[in-house]
Amino acid sequence: MEFRTGQGYDVHRIGEGLKMWLCGINIPGEKGFIAHSDGDVAIHALCDALLGALALGDIGHLFPDNDPRYKGIDSKLLLKEVYGRILAAGWELVNADITIALQAPKLAPHITEMRSCLADVMEVSSDRVSVKATTTEHLGFVGREEGCAVWAVVSIRNQE
Ligand code: MG
């Protein structure tokens, strides 16, 4: 059995009057992420980690942000498509570990739902999907509440 590792990173700017989507969950509040898609920066980082594990490029390449088909798209559909490519190539998820850097709001109340949402999209058990949240102690663009940064790491194995 062979194992692969992938990592992904994404940043989105925060804007007023937008819905905030993270890990497929709507986070209540007055602010969201400025993006061509629904702005789910955590799913985008996860997609890049999955693609990276098999050297399949990145989501910007797969789903160009100037393509009207992807305007406002639910990022869960992008994850479904990306994970489908992993499965089609004969691989499956071992585990994913995601770290979200966001100053506000606090994400702790949403972590369990985020994990099960991502697990449901990939049809894996939620103990294979970790979501962690941190602030940056008011430092940098995250700390000034200008943006959100997400790191994702995945391990996959082939299904033989
Ligand atoms: Mg993105």
C-alpha cells in the first residue's frame, strides 16, 4: 500500500454584508468572504491539499475564477468533484487536518458540525477529518480582521 501527503493554503478577504461559509457551514454574523465562489476558504485549502497529494494541480486551475459557471458556487460541490478525482484515481482519504486562522467570530461552537459536513461530502467518517481554529492574537491581516487564512494537510492511501 502506498501513502501520499498533500498540503493546501488559501486566504480570502473579509467583507461586510456577505455570508460567511467555512467547511460548508454558514457562520452567523454580518461579515463574510469576498470571492468568486461562496468564499469557503477552508474547503478551498482542503481541495488544494487533496489535489497536491496526487500532483493534480490546484483548484484555481480546475475551477477558474473568471468562469461564470463557478460564480457563487457552493464549495461543497468543488470538494465533491475534487475528492471524486482522488477516488477515480484509486485513492482514498486517510485523514485531513485543517487549521483556520480567523480573529472573529469564535469558531469553537461550529467545529463539530464543520467536521461532519466535510466528512459527509467525502463520505468518510468524521474521525478522519480534523478542524482546528486559532486567532493570531490581533497580529497581521488575520488579527486586523481583514482576512482568513487556512492550512490543510491530507494523507491518502491507494485502495489496493
Ligand atoms: Mg479560494
